[in-house]
Amino acid sequence: MDRRTLIRAAIEVLPRAYVPYSHFHVAAALLCSDGMVYTGINIENAAYTPTVCAERSAFIRAVNEGQRNFDAIVICGGQDGVIADYCPPCGVCRQVMREFCDPDSFRIILARSEEEYKEFTLKELLPMGFGPENLHV
């Protein structure tokens, strides 16, 4: 799947974000190794702590469907659903990605539009990340 198609998938679900408090919409499109794409949106909660980020929302959907191999994720977002800048993943989302993804090959694409995006590996955004292999001593 090309980047533009994956970016378009994230942008299309951006209006679905449930953000009555911050009004900051975030959407993600997660590409599985088999070509399947799972989208996610951020879902806020009045108690704040139970809020779920778009990236984790996409991973939860994919893992629930039996997926375990991932190639890339697109993330986009902005105030009132208007994409004005790049929207990097929070630390918790980076750690969730680290649980399932190879930090050297998993790509994180931050998009402002189909034509304007930045691409990173997970390792670039989470250097020295703690992963499952760290528990096997």
C-alpha cells in the first residue's frame, strides 16, 4: 500500500474523534504486514486518565482481530479537526508500538496532508526502548 492511501485512510476518520474536552482530533491508520489497515481515533473521557489515543485505538482493533505483525502507522491531528502541523505519538503510544513492532523497521508517518508528511522509524522516536526481549534474562 502506498503512503498516500494510508494517509488518506487516517484523514478520513479524523472527524470521528470523540474530543469534547480538548477538541484536539487525532486519527491513525495502522498497516499490517498482510496489507490490512486498521484505523483508530482518540476517545476522551471526563476523568482524563481513561482517554485512549488514536494510535492505541488502532492497535487494539488490530490485535483484537488477531494481527501481530505491523509495518507502519500514519498519525494526523489538529485542533477542531484541522490539520495544521505534525502530530507525533505520545510516549505511551510509542511504548505500545514497541511491544508489537520491530523498532528498526516499523515506520511512523506523521502527516499534514497526502503530499506533506515526515517518516521515522520507531527506533528514531523511541531510542533505547524497553521491549519484550528485555524481560528474557
